[in-house]
Amino acid sequence: MKKTFFLAVLVLNGLTSFAQSNDEKNIKLFYKKALTDSKCYTWLEYLSNDIGARLSGSQNAQLAINYTKAQLESLGLDKVYLQEVMVPHWVRGEKETASILDGKVKTTVPICALGGSVATPKGGLTAEVIEVQGIEELKTLGDKVKGKIVFFNRPMNPENIETFKSYGACVDQRFAGAKEAAKLGAVGTIVRSMNLRLDDFPHTGAQSYGDLPKEQYIPTAAISTNGAELLSATLKSNPALRFYFKQSCETLPDVLSYNVIGELTGTVTPENIMVVGGHLDSWDLADGSHDDGAGVVQSMEVVRILKSFNYKPKNTIRVVLFMNEENGGKGGAKYEEVSKQKNENHIFALESDSGGFTPRGFSIEADDANLKKIQGFKDFFEPYLVHSFTIGHAGSDIGHLTSKAIVKAGLKPDSQRYFDYHHAANDKFDAINKRELELGAATMTTLLYLIDQGGIVLPGGN
């Protein structure tokens, strides 16, 4: 059957009622296509189950580059190409082990090395433990820290409905805890996993030693939330207990890798570029299906949906699959570097990096005029139960973009379950709901389409 696509008619001061009606019809087609004839779930199944974990610098990361490039080429886009970027190559090594040593009682607990950590001595590391609720408390302890393992145990706050607020309020102890503890003479750090529920999955993530000299680096690992609760309770009954952990991770020389880019060239103002993307790399403990395989395939699905209707965008639309968001951000930085060299003008960027759950809206980085314009699209989204259009962080990779006038948005799915899987060994394909994934892709397509049709509000004018 021949597909019918309704092109909106624009007037100077906005959409006419005729155009608005046709936009509604177009959007309905986007959702129908996503829910009845999508490829994003099949793409994600291959990325997750056939390729698997895609940590920067790994063979699997290269396999993912090859696969997604081939899939974008199959869509018949105007351009598909790779963009070179040097990325860090950290490897975990043997599975980590850890135990609470309470007198003669030895209790094994689940841990995993944090990304970028150094190894323990080959025989492991054993020391007394000092528990803190965060970096500020650590700094008050002075010499009490020397020779000990610092246990950061500030939990995510369950009171926040938007769970990313809870994550943001305690992730500093994971990222910078080892650096600050090393300054005070600690021999290692253990960090409570960034997870709202109690379970046995340790959650990895990036950490940094900052400007410390290498000889001061200390090993750091995440402990599961159940493990953290047990360690804290045992410390209360025996403050002199010792903790043992062993890990063999190391950082190898940087590796040549790639961003994967596909393009639909604009027909009216091709010099204006709109980006939609996610990050192709993942942590190494699991498939990275939610983080960020979902965002990758949703972004690919956006251009597939538009292409399937033979949509001719006014502005150039680029799908960008960024490499190395998890442990360096090199892909986003390289994309911006090359863009500046070419004097490119980005007007809009949309990122999906919050999981493949039911879409609720968008987190927006924009001035008041553009925020108001996007909030004016609410009626288009209301039939699909998408309702939240608020100022907030749009995404790490598109965060590098610095065009003079640019609006950024991040897909905002329901976040209640996201941190159950984030950076953990259970972030696998079986955690993905096909319909929720497809709804996210349709929601992204809709916003990109509406911005392409109506443009952004430029400083000092329309």
C-alpha cells in the first residue's frame, strides 16, 4: 500500500490550523510506524545478544561500529561515514573478589572495579575500614584515614520522584572519592553502588584521579547495596573489622575508534544541522541494553521513520552514535572539534541516554523563548501521554556542542527502574520492553519533526 505523508503548511507567525491538523496526522503516522513496523528492537537484540558489552577500545566496540554503520547504510541515507576518535582502553581483568573479615568470620560481598581504577596488589588488599557519608565528611577526618580503606556509603535519596536528582546528589563520591581519599593517605576506597533498591549487583561507573601523580593512585571499587548495608551494620558492631578486596584492572594505551554518523541533507537550509543520537559504547559488565543501546537504536529509528515516508527535511538531520561517553566523553568532544573546524551551525540536538522506558517528555536546555516554543507543542504529545517539558540537562555527548544559537533536548523516560540496571550486570536485553522502546523512538521523531518544520527562535527575533 502506498504510504501517505502530509506536509505541513507554514505561515510567518506559526502553523495555520490546516498545518496543525496535518502535523497531528503526521505524528500519528510516526507512532503507528514505530509501534507496528519498527527495527529498533531487532537492532538492539543484535547489539546486545550478538555483540554484547561495548566498552571503548574493545573488539566488541568495533563490532558495534561496523554493525550500526551497515544498518544506517541500508536505510538509503544521503551520507553515512565514520569519524575517527582516540579513546581510552581500560580493561577489568579477572573477576573481582571481596570479603568482610569480622574476627574469624569471613563474609564474601559483591564488588566491581570502578572504571579507570588501578589494580590492588596481586595478592589483594586488606585494611581496616572507615565509613563516611561523602567527600565533605572525609575531609574532616584528616590523619584518621591514613592506611585505611574509605567506605563511601551515602545512598541515593528515595524521596525524589525524578531519580536522576538522587543520582546527581551522590555520584561525586564514586567519581572523585578515590582521589580525595588518596590525598589523606587512604590505601583504597569502596563506594556504595548508585542504586535505589537493595540487591546484589555492584554498579560500575567512571572515576577519576584528577591531577594526582600516578604513584598516589589507589584502587577503588563499587559494592552492591546489600553488601554496603552489611558492611555498615558489621562496622557498627566491630569498628576494627578488616576488609579484603582484589582486582586486576589496568589502563592500556589509547585506541583508534569512531563515531558513526548518518545524514539526511536539508532541502531548504542544509547548512543548519539537527543532531539526534546516543552513545554506542557501554560498560563491560553486561550488554548495556538500556545504557545506551536503547538510545542508539532509537536515534537510528528516528531517521528510518522519516526516510520511510520520504520526508524531505528543511534542515540537515544527522544521527550520531557517539563513542566513549562512559569513560571519557571523547566521541562528543571530537564531534564538536570537527564541527568547529568546519564552521558548522547546529540549531538543535536531541539525545537519548536515560534508558528505554516509557517516554514522559524532554529535559531541555534553551532560552525562555525556545522553551516556550517547545512547551507549545504539548498538545501534539498529549494523546501519547508525553507531558513533561522542563529545563534540565539534555545529554553528555551533545553537551559539547557550542553553536551560537542551539536548542538541546534529552528524551526523558520514566526513571523509576533505570538505576536498577544502570552500569550493572543486569543491564541486558531481557530488561527491555519492546513497546516502551518504540514509543521513545516515535516521541523523538515527533520533536525532531516539529523543530524541523518550525525552526528555533533566534536571538532577537524569530
